[in-house]
Amino acid sequence: MPKQDLSLRGKIAVVGYGETPVTRARKDKGEPRLTYWEYLSWAAELAMNNAGMSKKDLDNQGLAVTHPEVEHPLFVGVEAAEMLGLTTRWMITPSHGGASAVVSLAQAAVAISSGIVDRVLCVAADAPLTYGDTVMLTEHRRDFEKPFGVMGPPSLFALVMERHMSQYGTKFEHTGKIAVVQRDHAVMNPNAIFKSKITMDDYLNSRMIANPIRLLDTVMRVNGGSAFIVTKAEEARKWTERPVYLLGFGECDNSYYPSNVLPDATLMGIKDASQQALKMSNLKISDMDYFQPYDDFTIAVLMQLEDAGFCKKGEGGKFVEKTDISFNGDLPVNTGGGQISAGQPGLAGGNINLTEGIRQLRNEGEGRQIDNCKIGMVTGIGALQYGRNVGLNSVAILGNEV
């Protein structure tokens, strides 16, 4: 029998996307206080309009619905299908946290390339400021972390950042540069929550929230939603003149480096996931025109630069120091501001980085557009593990040509 081509390279394309405005749901400022379902439906409508599709084009096709942070039905996928008025032949409900956007894209590619469906609507939304904090704690956090004062992600990532600083000499000025540049990008992004620039002094003088993590190292929680539509590659130009193709994908979950006995908390599964994605795409890390890493904390951006292969492990600080990471620099990083400066809509946050990656490849970055942008890497991470680094890691390489 002839050998089957199981690679996803170039088999699907994103043909439309949509992103709702994000807000802090401040009634005193006249901001809307919408529900999860309203943001979900709004994002889906924006993506359909962008692709020139109607619901009939997505009926009896595929649907991917990211699990939100807010309280939601046990069977969130079918509830979303009902809200949207769609019958589906393939349903994806990723619970990969910040990696869910990239995983949705890859699983949509699997469904389309196998011939199960021709199109998949991938949608994510969250409204933590409407509902409040309703996330259930996992057993290890409930039993072994919270009783001893580890109060959520900032406390957990503070331990990782402290280790990285101690082990490799990483400085506040390194993470500070990431915060400052991403804020510069956010100021040029009409949909970012922050509208004013910050300086290195602003960063260094921002208060500690979980030493060594400062206020300007982390995200601002917002309400919002986004969506994108994936089709098989051969029909992509039926819907848009600017398709964005999936060239490579990799995933590595629950990783232990160098061993499960003595794991190194500074190493991420992005290391293996990026190698898988590069191998599938037949590209090198030096071919990337941008890097859009999931950024719940600045130290996560720095470590992903290392583990994706832009520099050696432990040299992320020096790399950031000597490299222009602005949109018109040597390696543009999070050109829309990332979640740190554009806002994090709960567990839909991973769509922020992916949407910006799509936008850049469609030459729609407005005042922050990368010149001659053809290929880029987007990551997703989630679920900081007990005594280790993040448990969920995914990487997508996108391009506007196959």
C-alpha cells in the first residue's frame, strides 16, 4: 500500500476571524456587562461576517468550543451549538486552558483533512468580571498549595521566575523590556484594554504581587470573545483573498524535564512541541517572521523564547536585551500587546495571540503591521503543574502561502 501523508501541513486554512471588544465590565464607565453566551454568539457572528458566511455554511459542519473559566454547563459544546442554532458532525470541546485556541485549530485540521467535515467554527469566550471567580480548584492546589499560602497563578509562576533568575541570572530589566514593548504594541491595537505607554521605571516601580512578579508582569482580566473559521485549503479562496494556512503543529502535555524524579521547573513542553511543529512545516526557527507566545506572565514569554529555540536555555534574558522585539524589529513578539497589555478574557485568552498571528499574515495589523510577513509561530500554554512548569503546551506555525 502507498504510504499515507498524515501531515497537516497546508491542508487547512483560516478564512475568517472575529474579536469582540474587551471590557472590564465597569458600570461606572458605561461598559456592558454581558454574559458568556452573549460574547460567544457575538464572536461567532463577527467571524462569519468576516468570512462572508452564513449559518447555513456552518450547519452540519464542525464546532470547537473552548471551556470557559466561568461556571458553565457540563456539556458546554452542545449547549453552544443550541445557542448558535447549529447541527454539528464534529464537536471539539478543548479543556487545554491557554492552549485551547491552538489545539482547536489542530483538531479542526484533523477533522477536515480526514474528510469528516469541510469547515469548523472555532469559538471561545469568557466573562469572569460578569460572573466572578467560579473556577474549581484541582486536588493538588486544594490540598497542597492553598493551605500554605500559594494563592493562584501569580504565586505559582513567582516560584518559577525566582528559579529562573537564580539559575540563569535573569534580571528584572529583561522581563521589564517585554512588558514595555508589548504595551507599545497594545497602544497601536484598537481592541487592547490598555491605551497608554509605560516606561522601564514604571515597570520597576510597579508593586510586587507575588515576589518576584510585579503588577506589570501579569495580565489584566477582561470579558470578551473571539472566533475563527477553518476550511479545507482547496476551498479557502472561495471565502477570502487572504487565507492563512496551518503549516505545522506540535503538542506536549504533562512533560517532565529532565526526569519525573527531579523535574526542572524552568523547562516547558514548548521545547518538544515546537520541534514537532517545525518538523511538520519543513521550516527552521530562523524562518519565523514573528513570535506570538501565550503570555500570562512576562517570564513565560522569556522561557518560551528559549524553549522554542530562538536562543539557548538560560540565555533568554540576554536575547531579549540585545534583540529588537518590537513589531518592526529583529523578532516581533506579541505584536498586538499580548494578554498582558491587550487583556485576558479568562480561558479564551489563548485566542488573543492566535488572532494577532492571523491578522499579521493577512496584512491587517494597521499601525503595527510587520513588513513582508509570511510565516510565524503561535503558542498556547496552560495548567501550571505542582512542582513543575505548565502541563499543556501547543505550537502552531502559520503562513499565508503553502
